[in-house]
Amino acid sequence: MLKLIVFDCDGVMFDSRNANRMYYNFLLAHFGFGEMNENEVDFVHMHSVGDSIKYIFRNYQEIPPDKVHQLRRETGYTPFLKHMTIEPDLVDFLKVTVQKYSLAISTNRTNTMIPLLQSYGLENYFGKVMTASNAPRPKPAPDALLEILKYYVCDPEDAIFIGDSVIDEQHAASCNVDLIAFRNRALNSRFHVSSFKEILALPPLMKS
């Protein structure tokens, strides 16, 4: 029986593609480089900030990574939070599900996740938030999701993960947790949805 719902952040709770695009293009522009192509935008949308910086600066070896990370720390992501768009039915979904299930987050965001939750008044819905900062390894490694399952003393078959990318698909599969594919029909999942409202009608939630 379903006991735990785990959320990805980017592409699920929030449409953050534009914010991520602006953030990483800002880092590139600071050093005089052009904007990301769409493949690079796809990459940074799914991966941790460390892996993303390594990837988008892969052709600019003249720039030491520590200089990019220094700029990242000095600037922060906060100025870009305003460019994120919350899913319109997320709050209603949280209000319903928090009464019956434990809720958690597994994301490849780092220190931006808690400020993001606070800025939208969402922090009290989630009992456990795992990020690329507090997990030994970022997604798709199983570390964050395993920690969440351990925290709630929850078996994999009693949990479900809501994600939108192949990274999320691999992350859920690594822990034998069912995936709800959010607006991505290409993912291998029993459940595909385009809104949180649709999730409420899925068999795992109807059974419980």
C-alpha cells in the first residue's frame, strides 16, 4: 500500500527550464562565452550544478573550474528563482496528499532547494529533502532515494517517485520504486501524467 510520495523538482514541481537557461548562460557570459545550445540546456535541466558546469565549460579549458564555482557561490541562484513557474495544481495536490502520505523530495538541485520551497511556502509539506548537496552521489545514483526510504522506514513497493527525465527513470529503477512519468511519454513507466490532478486517479493512490 502506498505510504510515500517522492518528488523531483525541476520539470515536475516547477517549470525551471527558463531559469536554468538564464543562470548557466549568465555564468558563460561572465567569461565571454556564448549561450548554451539546446542539448546543453537539456543537460543542465537534469544534472547537478557541478556536473552541469563541467559539461558546459568542457570546451573552455582555459577557465579553471574553481573560478566558475567561485562566481557561482558569489552570485547564487536566488536572483533566478523569480523566473521559475510553479505547477498550477501542485499546492492543491500537496494539501490532499500530505494528509495521507509522507512526502519527500529527491533533486539534483543543491543549496537552492530549501530557499525555493520557502519562497513559495512549501517547506512544511516535506519531511525529507535530499539534494545533490546532502546525498553522497547525485541522481541517477540511488543514494538520495535510499536515504528517504530509510528515513521513513518504507519498503520500495510502498513508495512512488514523480519524475520527468531519464535521470529520474534510472533513479527510481535503481531502488525498485515505481515511477510516475510527468509529461514525458518517452520514459519507461506504468504511469504517465500531464498534471498532478491526474495522479490522484492512478491505481496506487486509489487503492490507498
